[in-house]
Amino acid sequence: FVKNNLLALKKDIKILGKCRPGSNFKFYNNKKEYELVYIYREAPWKRSDSFIHIINLLDRMLKYKINVLLINFNIKLTTKYKHISFNYLPWLEPYELNKQFSKCKIILSTSKNEGFGMPFLEAMRSGCISITPEKGGTSEFVINNFTGFTYNDKNYKEFIAKKIINIIDNYNEENIKKIIDNSLKYTQKFTWENSRLEFESLSKKYSLN
């Protein structure tokens, strides 16, 4: 199974070898237009309806206004929120997506579990703090209280709402700055160049010609 999959990826390895590591990423800056970014994907396990519940909770809990960036969100929210305003963008090419990530403090998942979650990795390398499920591919790089924050299924909506407010309230404190710094350093392991080298190592191990 592994050998067959590596053979299928052999052409991709050559392409990856031509990529400049990190060339698509815009790194962290302190000027943020949005407190939160959410990317909509239509799939049952993404639990996008939970995002609306979290927004409702946030609006009741907040004592100040925040800006939320919604990407690929195909429904305009008609509810008038006292503390939350929204900006809508369509799905973007990677470079443009990363430029938007650099304007955001937090990127949120509402999924039961995630795949590898490349947008979250890219967002972290742009200075976003990730809030993602403790299960799935994102657990490879979102390490709770070290490079981001994770949740389980128990009261996750309330947990996420409280965590968003906690991050915003303490954004300039050392513990939050440390998480951002950790995520910027940790995600360097996942550059295209490192991925290429890992694939080449596996290719040699399984003797792919």
C-alpha cells in the first residue's frame, strides 16, 4: 500500500523540489484587521452550523466589537449582531489567502476532526492562532497550549467562544505571544522543501525507480 502510494506521488516529488520553501507565506505582523477568520467547507463533519452557535454565544459574551472574516461562506448572515461585524470573501488562491491570514488573529475550525488542514498550517505561519479539534491531521502541528489550542466534543461551542475571547483579551500578553512564536518556529518543519526530502527518503526506503 505504502509503495503504491509513493509511486503515485513520484511526479509530485519532482514538482515539490522546484518550490522555494515558504515562498507563499507572509509572516506575522502586529497590525490585525480581523480578530477571527473562518473558512466555510460544505461537509457534515465540518459542522458549519456550529459556527453560527459560536457567533451567537460570542455576541452575548463580548463587551466590545470584533471583526470576523468569512471565506467561501455562501450564505450572508442576516442577523444583526451588536458586537460582531463580518467581511465576506470568495475562495482565494493560496498567495491571496495567505495575505488575508496575515490580517487575522485567530483561525477557527468547528470540525469533529480535520485532515492535514493546509490552510491552518499556512495561517499559523502568517501569525494566526489556530483553534482546531484535538483529533485528526491538524494535531500534527496544533499542539494544545504550545502552538495553538485544541478542543474535544464536550461543550466545544462554549469552550471555543470563551477561548476566542481569552485570546483577544490577552493578545499582547507574553503567553499568547509565546504561542504565536512557537507556531511560527514549529511550522518551519512543514515547508515544501522538507516535505520533498521526506518523500525522497521514503522513495529510497521502498526502492522506487
